[in-house]
Amino acid sequence: MTPDLVGGLESPDYASHDRAAHEPYAPVFTGEVRRELDELLTHYPTKMAALLPALWIVQRERGWVSEEGMVEVADLLELTPAYVKGVVTFYTMYHQHPVGRYFIQVCTTSPCGICGAEDVLKAFVRHTNTGDLGLTSPDGRFTVIEVECLGACGFATPVMINEEFIESVTPEKVPDILARLA
Ligand code: FES
């Protein structure tokens, strides 16, 4: 894994996700990653309690959580695949398909909407060359989505790029924000 650093925090490794999406499934939890899970399990009273961090490990390693990844986690934690899928689909932080190296979330809920969030969203789509929401740019770098309230309604428009939180984004600021992403 080659960690990507945005905002000083370790982000999922998206480098080879597109290729991985079309290859035969290879288990995530082998070698060092399996040892990491085993150590993780010592911190929880039950295997089920470790479901969220286990899924996060899958996403960190593969860039997203595939159906096969859900089954692997279910087997290891002695859960049903349906239960694991229910959790994955509940939390928007888990990607159910490959995404760009930079996953951009723009709040467009009403308080931000009346402050121009739609224009910010359009600026990200235009300047990332993704073409539309949810699609990944041809260079594999960007995916842009709109999300519900990010909890910073007084700082419209808030945007999350991987783990970095950016407040008061305007369409004019978008090119500079993207330019500093290596
Ligand atoms: S409505 Fe946009 S952050 Fe709350």
C-alpha cells in the first residue's frame, strides 16, 4: 500500500482500483493485513463489533468495498454477507464501486444550496473533467458527488476531499483547490 496524504491524514490507496475491479478477487486479509485484523479484534468484545474498521481496511487496501470483499469480511467476522452489505450500504463513507483517487463530496442541502452550492458542484465537475456526478475522470484522479449536510452550514459551501474538510468554497476557488492536489 502507498498511503496518500491529504490534510495530513492517511487516505485509501486508490492507485490500482480500476484494474482491481476487473481482476479475479484476491483476498484482502492475508499476511500483514490479516495480522492487523487479528490485532484489531483483540480490542473488541465481539467479532461483529469490529465490522466497521474491518470494512475500512478493505477500502484502504482496494479503494472500495466489493461484493467479494463483503463476503470475505462476513466469513472472517462470522456474519452473514447480507448483514455486512446492509452496513456497507448504510454508511456513505464506504464506496460500493471504484472511485477516483480524490473523492470529492459537496454539500448541496438547502442551507448551502441557497448560498450557491450547486454552482460549486458544477465547478468541480467541470474542472475535474468527470463529466457528471458519480463518474470518475478519465485520468482516474477525481470522483465528485453531492451529499447531505456536512455539519458546517454556517460555512457554505463545505467540501470534503478524501479526509480533508474545506469550508467556504466558491466556484472561483475550485481551480486552486484542485491544483494543489498532486
Ligand atoms: S446544509 Fe450544508 S453543511 Fe449543513
